[in-house]
Amino acid sequence: MRKHSFQADLAEIAAQEVKAGRLDRRDFLKILAAAGVAPALGAVLGSDPASAQANEIVLANFGGDAINGMSEAWGKPFTADSGIPVRVDGGSPLAGKIKAMVESKSVIWDVCDGDGFLCNQLGNQGLLDEVDYSIVDKSKIREGWAWKHGIANYTYSFVLAYKKELFPDKPPTYADFFDTKKYPGKRSLWKYQMGAMEACLLGDGVARDQLYPADLDRAIAKAKSLGDDVIYWESGAESQQMFLDGEVVMGNIWNTRASILERDTQGKVTWTWNDGLYCPSSFVMPKGHPASNEALQKFLASILEPDRQIKLLSILGNGPTNPAASASLPPELQRLDPGYGDNAKVQAIRSEDWYEKNYDAAVEKWIDGIAG
Amino acid sequence: MRQPYIGFLLPAAFLVCGLFLVPIGQLIILSFDGFTEPSLRWYAQILETGSIQRILWTTFRIVTITTLIAVLLGYAVAFAMAHMGPRQRLLLLLCVLVPFWLSVLVRALAWLILLRNNGIVNETLLATGLIGAPLPLVRNEFGVIIGMVHYLVPYAVFPIFATMQNMDGRLMMAARSVGASPLRTFIDVYLPVTLPAVFGAGLLVFVFGLGFFVTPAILGGGRVVMLSEYVSISVLQTLRWGLAASLSVVLLVATLALLWIVSKVVGVRRLLGNA
């Protein structure tokens, strides 16, 4: 077969290098991208780059401090044990991107950080590899959070953060959150439904253990009752900034941001675990990932080690998913872990089942509801 | 007649085909659910879903208001620029160009700092006692329009300015010499000559405005969702690519229709050639 362009030729050389083992698949994809050739062409050229094993693990998360945090807590110890480097890529592995990569057979991530319910949601669409529970120890994961296509890697919560001067004696409830007459000022909620819906339902009198199946219409009506007194935050950094700038007096935000706010404002902004929403995050492995499956399974097993989970908590504020880790926390970290004893008891637990089935439709309905 | 330089068009034609027409074709196919089982269900959904229509209406309303204001301001700036001395012109040009070079994100955040409840504008007004409570200037539709107008004014200024600068000054002199007042000269001579450029600028601003994404997301406080943000959510969050594709096709068709209408009214040669 005659090649028609320099790029195609370059791609062919690269493909041969992969076959000969002198170039790994990831560099191969990079060369193809640099040459402006779609990765799919690699397959057309007669090479099967997927058969080449990459010599590193690429962990995709949502960037920011989590790049360094996951690298320190999970990447480095794993590399020390196995000799396999772990590179953290803050490329935001949203479900849409994972789907696009798998379907176009150009997967560049090995392990992706995402919400717990994505394991089943994407797994059932055939987009993910299964977890090998002969390598990953199921007993090191909180019950119900070891899924067929992924494991819970850390936890986080949506919590009610507030200005301390407004509530010096006791923390606000979600009834106070919606009482703009008694407590004037703006509130913030996440734009993408999660946590916000639960806050609205709690504020409307729904009991913590009765949230699911959720009445989305009721939640939207409650959110709209705030009128101009609500600002929807998009990124965690934004939710934090709104408090620092004094734009809002209360907000339903991630516990990781709340604890940073408390630290940075010397306690002027603080949070309550009361009526928080306790959620598992997860690691999934998109089908066609470059690294070897065995290395990935071992990596997943390694992140469940209590000391590594505690390390992540101390750097990022994300809680452990291994109950043994929560049980052995030093006192200064106990207040930060969403899953620690009393903290967990006063919160609602997100229903992964409900979100797996309803999240897409719910986000859409929510956005439609709050817009205009 | 032989065209010796036609070969130079090939790279551009290749780029437009490969990077624009082919993906657009794929998008259109996607919006009909592909070849195997073509359907109109995404278009039906647009017609049936009230909230999507609200978002379309919000987009249309905001962009129309933005276009009117931006063209009006742009006309005034262009007029000043065309008729002032070269040094002042340079200064004014800089004032228009410097923000033009700033990223859209930086500009949106700058407006936020100025206009939010405890921002510079509200704090100053409160301190002087002119207002008793902060004005809701941002995190709403009003804020979105401010941010968009600011971004889009240069796009209105330049086509109008080009026409004004190339205008034959003797036209006005002729009008004045037969006794027309300055206002009369402006309305009967100056305005009609510059009108095609105004339509061209309006079209440019309108089309750009339809695709706005960052500005409404930041300045709208999450409650002002415009079409392109909704498309982005459909692609990345809710994975309804068919809906995203069909909304994009609707946007594309609306834009082309607009282009056609304006070109019928003004004449496409005057719109593209003179501006």
C-alpha cells in the first residue's frame, strides 16, 4: 500500500515502532496528533497499537490541587512499590469525554475519577473495564461502594457553609437557608442539580432519609422561591470565591471547599455536617486504556490502603472509602472526614441507584427549571 | 478566461472542506440519529419541550437587545473616530482595541468585580448615599447584556468606521450647499450611505452573540442559560449528543436565514464588499 502523505508516512513509522516495542502507545498517539492524523488512522494502517503495553498509568482527574494531591497520596507510593510511574492528568474526565474516547478508540486515560454512579451508568453501556476482585480487596471498601465497573476511591459531601456572624450560637438549617426575610443575603447552590436538589427538599420539609426517590419538581419550585437571592456556582473555586468576596452568606458547597474557607477566613466562614449529602467518588477504567489491566487492578487495590487514604484526606480533604481508615484518623482530621462517626450520622447518603437512573434527566430538568 | 492563480485557493478549500464542511455534515447526520435509523425525534423534542423554547427565546431576546445597543454605541464611536483629528483618533482606537484583545473570561470577571453587590460601583453609590440598597447589576440578565455589549462593540465599530472613512465628503457639502440643515444632511445623506455597514455590523454582532457562552455563564449567576451553554451541557454532562446536534443545526439554519434576509434587504455585495 502506497502512502499518500508525509503525515501518513510518519504515522506508519510510528506504528512500526510501537509494534517493535520501541515506542509506547501513548507517544504513538501523540505523534499522530502532532501530525494531524486521527488516531483511528493508526488502526487503518495495519498496526494494532492497543496491543502495545504502556509503561505508565495515566490518572485523569479534574485538575487543581487534586493533581498534586493524588500524585502524592496514591501515585508515588504505588510507583515505589511497583516501579510503574503514575501521571496525573487534570483533563476533566467527564462522562461525555470518556464516551467519546472509547467510541473513537483513542483512549489516553487509564483511570478516571468520576462520581460513583458512573460505574454502573457507563459500565452498562460497555464503556468500562471490570474490576478484578481477586486483586482488589472488597472488604476494604465501604459496603455497597464496590461496583462491577469501578470502586469508590474517596468521599465528599455537599455541606451547608455559612457566615459565622449570622449564626454565632448554632449552625443554620435548610429552613433558615430558605428564610431570606430572617436572614437577608444571597445563597449559593450548585448549578448542576446535585446537592442543590437535596438542599431544596430538606428546606421544604422532606426528612433526611426520605429524599429518594426525589421529587424534582418540588425541589425546583423551592429553588425558584429564592428569586434573585440565589447565585448558582459552577466550579468549586467559584463557590469559595463567592464567600471570600462577601457575595453570599450561606451556600451548599463541597466540604473540601468549606474546610479551606474556614481555614482561610480564620473561622469567619464555617460549615455544618448537619443535613449534608454524603457521596462516593469512584475510579473507572475506560475500555481500550493504554496501560495493562493487571497494573491498573493493582493500582486500584493500592489506593485503599488506610495510610494512603488518610494521606489524601490530609492533602485534599476528601474522605476515605475504607472504613478502617476513617476509624483510625488522628483527632485533627476527624472533623474533616465526611465519613467519620458523628459526621456521617447526621448526613443523608446520596442514592447511587437513583442518580444512575435519573441523573441525566434530572440535571437537564433542573437547568431548564432554574434558567429564566 | 484562464485563471492562473486558482491553485492558490486549493489549500484554503481543502481546509474548509476537511475541517468545516465534513464535521458540519457529521453534525447534521447526528441530529437525525444517523443513517441506519433516521428519525426526527430530537427536533420533535425541541418543539415539544417548553424549557428548551424558553432558552431559545432567552438567547434571541438577549442577543437582539445586545445587538441594538452595541450597534448604536458602535455607530457613535465610529462617527467620532471618522471625524476627529488623527491623534485623538489613535487614542480612541486604542481605547476600543485594548479591551478587544483581552480574553472574554478576564472581561467577564472584571465586570463581576465592578458590578456585584459589594463591588466598586455599588459601594461607591452606597457611600455617596445615592442608593439605599445595592442595585442588582450583575448575576442576572442585565449583567449578561452589559458584558456582551462590551465584548461586541468593537465588532460594530470597525465595519461602520471603514464605510464612514471611505465616504465621499463632497456628498455632505453638496447637501449643505442646497440648503439642508446639518441634521437633515445627516438623516438624508449620511445615514443612508452608512446604513448597509450598520446592517453588516448588526449581523456580525448578532451572529457572534448567538454563540456566547462564557459571559452568560459567569455574569448570569447560573440563571441565565443561553443556547450554546445548553449545547455544551448536553454534550458533556447529559450525553444527549443528538439534541446538542439538532440545536446546533437550528442555530446554524437561523443564522443562515438571517444572513439571507439581510442580504435581500441590503444586497449581499454592499454588505460584504463595502463594509
